[in-house]
Amino acid sequence: MPTKQKRAYCKTCDKKTLHVATWNETKIGIGGHVFLSIITLGLWLPVAIVCISLSTINNSLAPVTAKYHCQECGTPL
């Protein structure tokens, strides 16, 4: 699970502490899409392209939207 760290002021701890953000990366199951595209003679290909594109976009935005939490008390930043 990827993480980002930064030092920030925690209101609960009343001091600067380490804050960590974690997020899950979505793994793309390309094998199933390839199989379905072959079986359906290419009819599944547009769906596969959309699924792979959405997964890629989600993975690139995940670090930006991740919420930081204080390492000492767990309060969100």
C-alpha cells in the first residue's frame, strides 16, 4: 500500500507531528478483458478500454485525494 508523509501541525496533539496518507492502488485484470474480447470477437473491446482507462485515472488521482492522519493520535489533518 503506497504512502505519503509530511510534517504538519496537529490540533489534538498541539504540536508538529508526522502525518501519513495511504491509499489502495487498483490492479487491472487485463487477462479477463483479453479473453472476453477474443470470445466475443472484439465486441468486449470498448468495455475493456473504458475499464482500463478508469482504473488508470483512479490510480493517478489516488495520491492527490488521500487524507493525511496524525501518527500519534490518528486525527485527520
